[in-house]
Amino acid sequence: MTRSTLISRIFDTSRRSFRAAGLAGLLLGGAGLAGCGLQKDIDVELPAYPAQLVVEAYLENGQLPRISVTESVEYLAAPTPSVPTDVTATLTLPDGRREVLRFAPGQDRRTGKLYTHLGPRTLAAQPGQTFGLELTDTKGRRVTGSAVVPVLVPIDTVEWVFNDKPEAERRAYVLMRFQDPETPLDYYRFQIHRRRVNSNPEVEYTVEDRLSNGTEYTLGTGYDFKRDDTLVVSLYHLDRPYFQFLQSVQDARNANGNPFGQPSAIKNTVEGGLGVFTVLSYQRRQVIVK
């Protein structure tokens, strides 16, 4: 099982030794200066943090609830996931009924995502409804979250335009248009996959309607696609907490390994632990670039 994006290199525990070179050595390549005494071994004391429960839960209308529960690990730990087996996951439905999700690790063939807990029946989710999630374990840890179902925003058109290069080098950019509702503070995620959605997207980014509320939106790509490419174009309408979570994850990835970047914390949508709980609202179109 692969590691959750939430537990990869975000939380630090324990003490590790690092080898640091002087800034002058870094700027000048370092090779010729290492023998001049500018290299020094130092010990960096990293604060200790207890392992926390980490959840990734993306509910969908008409699908069985599938969620992933793991534990956070130390910053320099081996890339092996820690999956607790004593977690009770309970989903609260909009009418107040509570359903316990059974521990049944597997992989969703439709999306390719790994999960640890599976719901007993498919969801019926309508815009504006609120779902809740509670995780508890034998160590006394408790994680809670709630999510509102966003309104579906449909795709109006998907089109593409080729450049004028010779056929062997010809590529197309893709444009997707949709009508933003007149309600303020709407958030979107734009994705394009090749052939199917259970692989990494070719294009992915998020936008908000702060400056262009209630207008027609056009989202596009670079000259990335060849003739006869089969593409799956997706438009997600997000709630604000999930939008902020996605942005914080991207910021953390950009800062990781960058000595001049500012550290970025993940903006969780749950309390008492780490992670995200949301209800997905999206529309997809499959096109063949001709």
C-alpha cells in the first residue's frame, strides 16, 4: 500500500544528524571548498510529536463510502505506511442516522485510490446536505469532521486548438468553459487525465471566482496533447475547506526540499487529527482530440 499524501514528509519526530556545508560552498559548488574546513557536522534537535490519526475521505453520490485511515510518521522515517487496525469509523448521514464503516482494506478500481474502511451501502447525497465523520481508537484518539455537498456546476463546452507546426510536432491546447453561479466564493478544481481517471492527471489546478463572480469561465492548458489523444476532462465544484486543503498541500510540496522556500502547514478539514473529509461534486467529459 502506498503512503497517503498527507503523511509524506510533513510531520517531524525524533533526532537526526545532518551534514551541512557553508553557504559559500553551496553558492560556489562546494567541491573545492569542502577540503578547506568549511564542512561541519551538526546535530539538529527535532521536536517530538505523538503519532496522529490521518484520514482521507472523499464521499460521492451513488458510491459506497470509502475512506483511508493511517498514522502520521516521523519526517525521516522509511516510506512504509502505518495503518492502525483498531479505528472505528462512523459516518453521520444528513437525517442523523449513524453508519459504522467496516475495516476492509482494498483499492477502488474505479479511481485507483487505496482505502481502509468501507461503508455498508451507496450514498444518496444532495446539494446542501451535511455529512459527518467520527474516528475513534483504543488509544483514546478522536477525529471529527463535517462536509456540505456542493452544488453541481456543469461543463458547457470542451474544445481544442492545434498549433501550426509540422504534423510530427503538432500539439493542441484544450479549453473548457463553464458558467460560474452568481453566489460568491465558489471554488473549482480542473483536471485532465489521459484515457482514465485512475492515474495521475496530465493537468491539474484550482481556481476561485473572487474576481469574476457570476461570469463564464474558461480554463485551459498548454500545447500538451497530440492528435487522437483520449482525454477525460473533469470540473470539481469545491467547498472552501477542501479548496484550502488542496492549496496547502501544493504549497507544502513546493516548499519541500527548497532551502529558500517558506515551510507550509497543511490546512486540515478535520479536528483532532490530520487530513481531509469532503463530498465531491463534479462533472466529466471524455473527448478524442482530432
